[in-house]
Amino acid sequence: MLKAKQIFKNYGEVKVLKGVSLSIANAEIVSIIGASGAGKSTLLQILGTLDKADSGTLEINNQLVSNLKGKALSKFRNQQIGFVFQFHHLLPEFSALENVCIPAWIKGDSKLAAEKKAKELLSRMQLSHRLDNKPSQLSGGEQQRVAIARALINSPSLILMDEPTGNLDTQNSVEVYKLIHELRDERKQTFVIVTHNQEFAKQSDRVVEMKDGVVV
């Protein structure tokens, strides 16, 4: 469901990605590991269309994404890709429910329809009692589950996660990985996870290692 071919990316004189090719099957959980500076997060940003490669092609669900621009690219990203980051990126002035609703509102869902989906997801995350709480009133594990619910609200086919357990304790990390496997089994979604945690990476269907801008 995802094909990246010969992805190159430079930042000035620094060569970050040096011809990365990667294929990922539908409903596969793939972890990308490697030392800091290996190019993992840059690759994830490009796979998520948040950054553009200098050269190479990216295809997601038979759509040549590397040819999309402007509103067409934004619409594709909003409907097809979900993001979970290490630092949650929840908006502090909004409640948990509102944070989860935001991608659905951007998509064009009504307030009622978005809230219905958000409540179902937050219930699935065992956060029904936290709907009206702001991020500052939530624990780190609760914030990350809100972020995962937000990533899922538009039922994207691809979920990209950058160090999703980086700020969590062991118990919350275990819960997040358990949730990822349950969601894949239930929804047949594809997960690509950048992580430094090799123990959790081993729970994936496949581990991809990067070093110095290439897949090794």
C-alpha cells in the first residue's frame, strides 16, 4: 500500500537521505530503527507528505502522491494519513474531545458527526471520563491516547508514528503497542513507527534499520 523509490533529501550541504526505497504491505506494522541522525524522522516526514523529497517517487494506495500539490495534497493527507508524534501536539486551549474532532472538522464533517466519532474513539481509548479535560489536565499516557484518537478519526489507511512512546513510562508504552496491534487487527490499517526502543520494535511485523541515510 506504500511504495517509496529512491528517495533523496538534502538540507544544504547535508545529505540526509541517500536513495531510500521502501515497500509496505496493507495492514503491516513496520518499525524503523537506527541511531540519531540516520534519517528516520526525515523519511517519516516525507512518507507523510509533510516534507518533499528532492527526488524519488512516493505512492500510497495506488496514488502517486509525489505529483500532488496544494489543496489536493492537503486533502489527501487529511483523509489518508494519520500522525502521532512524541510530543502529542495537542492544542492546549481545546478539550480532549475538541482536539480529536479537529481533523474531522477540517475534512468537512458536521460538529455533530465529528463529535460522535470522537466520543466513540475516546471510549475505545478508555477516556470517556476525560472528554472535557484540557491537555494540561491529562497524564502523559492519556495525552498520547488522545493523540492516537485524533490520528484515527478520519479512518486513514496509513498511520505514521514518530517515537510514540518516547515520553511514556514502561506500562504506558506497553499499552500503546498493545493498542496498535488491536487497531491493525480490527481496522486493517497500516502502521509505520520510528522508534529507538528495540524491544518494542521487535513486536512489529517487520523492522527496517537505517544508517547514514540508507536502509541497511
